[in-house]
Amino acid sequence: MTDTRHVPSARKFSARLSSFYAALFVYSGIHLPFFPLWLEAKGLNAGAIGLVLALPMVVRIVAIPAATRMADRRDGLRGALLATSVAATLGYALLGLTNGLVAIAVVYALVSLAFTPTMPLADAFALKGLARIGGSYGRVRLWGSGAFLVGSFLAGISIDLIAARDLIWLVVAAMALSALAAFMLTPLPADPAAPDRASPSGHALLRNKAFLVAIGAASLTNASHALYYGFSTLDWTAAGIDGTAIGLLWAVGVLAEIVLFALAGHLPSRIGPTELLLIGAGGAVLRWTAMAFNPPLAALPFLQILHALSFGANHLGAILFISRVAAPGQAATAQGYFSIALGLTMAMTTSLSGWLFARYGDLAYAAMALSGLAGGAGALLAYRLRRTGAATGL
């Protein structure tokens, strides 16, 4: 019989986890759309910005396996989240005092070493804790999406009020809030299966064909957002769209994502992880193909709604897939492998997008549509593997 005496209160655990996701995504809502503006204000051109933005995707190849595997072996997800959040806060503060491409690149690489394990660790912590209390990942994760909306909207207003060179201090403040929320997370009881002994080898996951195909497909679809994440704010600013309107455009996409996460628990049972990956890839192809034709401002909110599919459905499909395929003691490791795949594909497309955007402008979105198409092909293969029994239940 399972000992429930030390299982955390469902309400308390979910509330504090939701607060952590909210704090983390306030940071993302500021950083993702507006960090490129700070880099531009520091004198970097489009090509240099693309290279700097690719650094976290490369650095995670080293940082994430070490952090996630150690967290699995020591059953120390909460402590790892606190450590990465504090280190990232200090790193961003140092970055705010840095000038010059080389110095910015070096410091940002160090910040990325600290920060990049945070999201896979957070998802592993969430899935592990929610499984014990019977909670829904989508209902907790949607608070992060809502906070992203708040962060991007407030930052959008801020760029009309403060110098772009000062945007970094909003990032520092949001990261400090994340560290505080990590400290407040409800500790999980020790997992009897987690000690150094019998945790399954992470290499077993690398021999799972269905796992590799699915995370590859999800990564390619996710990577199709590289141009949007890195250059849409610069593009829209150059087109004369003010900061408040840009914040609202980002908010529309996130609102659509929130709706999907809120409804995730009510999706038909026949829509499983691989179906969600297919839906996400289809949304990406449609979205970026339309963006390649330089749509008018009036069309942008409607295209932003497709974020619910290109990001939301794809993310849910990947997370649900991993939660089903990872054995006990492999949760953080599986998230880590997925995050590495995300990083490799995003690094390549982000670096490429800077070069493409500088030369072709909005037409560069056609390359992003091709990335989504490749993700769809991988999702279709994962679906067929499921149909043939190679990924039962997926």
C-alpha cells in the first residue's frame, strides 16, 4: 500500500507550482520578444543577434544532461530549480553591465549554462508531483502562459517609456521573482525508486525508436518559431507598429495557447500525443506560410491564434509522450534529452534565421514553414510506429 502521509497537499502543491510557472514565464514574456531589442540597442546587427540568440540552444547540450541526470539520481528536482534560478538571476545582472559582442556572447553563454536546465527540470518536477496528487499538467501550465502574456504586455508598454538599453533590468527582476518562487515550491517526498541504485539507464531511452522520432518531430516544429521569436519584434517595430501593439500581438498568441491548455483535459481520447504533434506541425506550416507573404497588421491577430497549434498542441503532444514513455527514475533525463533536441534544432534555425531575415525579410518565414513540414513528417512516422505497435498507448 502506498504511504500517503508525505504526499503533498494537492491544493498547496498545485498553487505553488502554478506560481513558479507564472514567475518563470513573466521572465520569458519579457525576454523572448524584447531581448533582441536590447541586443540591437547594444550595437549588434541582425547576424550577430542571431548568433547570440543561438547560444543557449548550443550550451544546453552540456548543461542539461548533467543537471537532469544528477537531479534524477539524487531525487533533487526542487533544489536544482532553486540553484539554476538564483545563478541565472546573478548572471543576467552581470550581463546588464556588459558591452561588446564578444563580452556579451561570453556572459550570455554562462547565463545559459545556469538557466537552460530550468524548464526541463520544472516539467519533470511538475509531472512527478502531479502524478502523485492526481493533478492536471495543462491546468498548472496555463498559469505560465498567462504570465507570459502579462510579461510581454508590460514589456511592450515599457519600451515606449524606457530606453531599450534598460530592458535587461526587467529581465533581472523577473528572474529574481522566479528564484523566490522556486524557493517556495512544496518539496516532494523522497522517491524510494530514485536513489543511485536502480534508476534505469538513460541510454535505454536513446534506443527507443518511437521516443527519438517523436522528440525529433516536436523539435523541428518548435524550431519553426525561431524567426518569430528572434526577429518579429524587430520586424514589426521597423514597420511602425508601436510597443503596446506588439505586446498585444504576442498576447493574442499566448491567449490562444492558454485556451488549449485549459481544454487539454477535455480533448477526445482518440487525440493522443502523436495526433497532437501532427496538429501542431500542420498549424506551423499554415502560420509561417502566411507570414512569408508579409500580411497586413489586420491579419496578424488571426495568424497569432495559430500559436495554439504550432506551439501549444506540439508542446502538449511532446510532454504527454514523454510522460508515458519515461520509466520511473527517468523523468528528468527524458525531459533533458527532449530539451537537447529542442536546443540543437532551434540553434540551427535561429542562426539561419538571422542570415535569412537580413537578406530576404519576411520571405524567410518560408524556411520556417519547411521546418514545420519536416516536423509533420516526423510526427506522421511516430503515428505509424504507434499504429504498428512500436509505441503502444502513444
